[in-house]
Amino acid sequence: MDWHKRLTQAREAKNIKKSAFAKLVGVSAPTVTDWENGDTKMIEGNNLVKVCQVLEVSPDWLLHGTDTSKEDAQKLMPGSVPISLIEDDEEALYRVKLVQLRLQAGVTGFQTEPDNTDGGTLGLSKSWVHRKGFDPENLLAVKVKGESMEPTFYEGDTIVINLADKKLTDNGVFAVNYGGEAVVKRISRDAGQWWLMSDNSDQRKFYRRNCHGNECIIIGRVVRREGDHF
């Protein structure tokens, strides 16, 4: 058995869901998937320490299968404290659908297709949703594509869209149906017009585009990002 399988075995033995485990370790759920699927050759550094703390195993056992007790594991990592979930994952989170948007040019409505990455949902803290005043029924999660919004959003990041908020505000970030293409852009007000702006510094490649009429239909405001770029 290699370390990828031991990681899965230890996580499942503690009954920790992949999304919750990712939050405890401080990485994204796709990163955990890469670890467990064997797409990552080695886990090391702070990630290794955090994983072993959460699972209460030693680095030797995780990486090499050497049987080491919990006490020995703590000796190998002085000062470490086992980490556990404080509250039940299902009760503490809203499950927001992870989808792909299907749009048509000039059409206000849209269709969605399930995105089964990371189980097809994104867990959002109920306390956070309530504090922000959002209706969870109006929230959707989508994966970011392309480089146009770097360094704010990177390709593969997950963003949450509030479908109930379509009111344009200067410097707000919105998901937009632009000529039938789903884009995420920063909105700017200039010379009495609204413009779609990219955060990428290469403005020659990612130039601004005018937002008006049925060519530019607002889907909703981006209210949250989940990713592992710091």
C-alpha cells in the first residue's frame, strides 16, 4: 500500500469528509483529490505536518507504512496538537451546487449542468451565509477558467455567485453572459458607460469591453472564492 492509499484509509477511518479534511489541513479539495488519486508524487513540508496532525498519524507511517503510535507521532512533531472537527459537517454547512453554465447570446436566462468535481457541491458555512444575508437557494458555485482575472482568481479556483444581486456597482466583480460566453469580470464605470475589466496586468491581451444591451447580461455578483493560491 502506498502513501496515497494510507492517506485515504486514515481519513475515512476518522470519518472526515474530503471537503472538511481540506479545510482542516488548509488546502483545496482538488489538492486532497490529487493526493489520494496518486497525482502528487510526494507530500512534504507544512502540508505533511498538518495532515499528520489531523489524522493523528506519524510521517513515517503515512509515507512509508512504518507503524508508529500516536504518542510517538507527537514526539516526532513536538508541540503538535491533534485536530478534530468541532461541529458536524452536514449541520454546519449549506451544500451549494457546483455547476457549469450554459448560455445563449441575448438570452437572460441560463441553464446549468452539474460539475461533479469534488462531489458536485461546495460547502459554505451557514453562519457565513446568514451573516452576509444571502439566500442559499440563490447561490451557485462555478470553476474559474482562463487567466484574465489573475491574481484575484486563478484557473481552477471555485467562485460563488449570488444570482439575486445583479445591480451593477463600480469595481464589483460579476459573472456575465457576454455574447453567449460565461465570463467573470470586474465592472468599471467610465465616461457614463459600464465596462468589463480584467484584473490581469496584460491589458493588451485582456482588454476592456463595453457592457451594454443584450450583448452583456449580468448573471450575478461574485461573493466568494475558494482556492489554494496565496
